[in-house]
Amino acid sequence: MTIDVVAERLGCSPSKVSRIETGHTSATPRDVKDMLDIYGVDGVESDELVQISREARQKGWWHPFSTVLSGAFVGMEAAAKTVRAYEQQVVPGLLQTDKYAIAMIRAARPSDSDQEIEQRVRVRMARQALLIQDDPIDLQVVLDEAVVSRPVGGDEVMRDQMLRLVEMSLLPNVTLQILPFAAGAHAGMDGTFSILDFPDAEDPNVVFAENATGGLFLEKSDELRKYNSIFETIRATALSPEESRNMIVLLAEEPLWKLRPRVSGSI
């Protein structure tokens, strides 16, 4: 059945059908029902697809903050069952305190206005509900030791952040590990990433490789296998959850940045 035939039976232009099929425009539940009738799809399958089209048009809680969000990560994170993440530089957004988030965003985005920073922090804090809701996501995080060794926002902010990490690591759905400097070169040195696993077995996992402009979603089976292997390797190399928690408690009281001499940038 050609696009022209479908368009004629729908009473619309062929370009509209083309835009729907290629994902360049959303389809109303009415459009979906009419197209399914044309294609001979009925019963339970039709009802499910029409319901999906209704849900797809509902805006998530993060929609008002679209001006400070890039990409679809927040929405995909909200739909995930499990998030497995490796972080090299900063505490993951799901585990940040608001003051740490403010200091980090100000340093990473010096051109952002106070209002934009406030909105970014509000989104970050709202995302954390995923860890404590009735059906929370399972979060597995490996942090490079650099994350807990670099003071962000000053001593007090960093100490509070350390204590937050300890608190969150005690949740039954959160596994937190530290990859120590002593591990030397390791499998995750190419960069930070997150693996999102979804509850529907037919919905493939997604890797999000983060960068300064947002990030890149990877979905090919060979890419997924590679990142699954990387995560399992660095997880096996990292300290155990209990050892990691003890290390963070110690660093909260005796931070490394106070013990090490300051080195001038000038030579």
C-alpha cells in the first residue's frame, strides 16, 4: 500500500503520512486508529497502539525545563528499570546534593545565567525521586577515585556530598563502588557512560556516552556488548561496596585535597 493510497483514504496529504512514518511529526490517537483500520489491524493490538499514542503525547514532568535540557536522556532514565553508570569526574546527578550541583554547573557552564543554573538543579533534584519512589530504579555506579578526591564547591559542600553518597549507598537499590587510583590503567579510561536497561524485554538496552554538548546514544548490539563488558570489568576491579563506603566515610573526615600540597600552575 503506497503513501498516496493511505493519504487518500485518510483524507490528508501524502507528506503528512510520510512525516508520521519517519518520526518527524507525532500522530494523534485518531490518526493511529484510522491508519490501523486501513492496515487491517484491530482488536487488542489496535487498542494497545492507540493507547501508546495517547501516552506519547503526554508531557513528562521535565517538559517545562526543556530550555536547559539537551537530548532525551531524562525521559529515557525515567523509563528505565536499571541504570549502570561509570563516572570519571563528577558525582552522578542522581546522587548529587543541590549545593554540589550548583558549584559543578557554575564551573562547567560559566555562561549560564542564575536562572538557567537554578532550573538545571531543579531538574537534577527532581530526577532523584527515581531512587525512592514506590518502584525505584536499580542504580549501579562505579566512581573513579578522582570524583571523591576533587573538592567541588569547597570543604563544607564536598563533605556534605560525601555524606550523601554514604547515605544513598545504604539504599537496597543502590550499589556504589570506587575505582581506586591504585588500579592503574583500566577498561573505562575512554570516558564516562551509562547503560539503561528497560523493563520490557522487547525494548533494547541503550548506552549513553556523555560529552560537553549532551551525549550520544548507542544501541547496536556490538556496542552494547562492548559497554556491558567494560562495566563488568571495572566493577570487578573496583573496591567492594562496603570498602567503598568506608573509604568515602574516611575522606569526609580527612579529605585528600587537604593532605596534598597545593601545586602552582606556573613553572
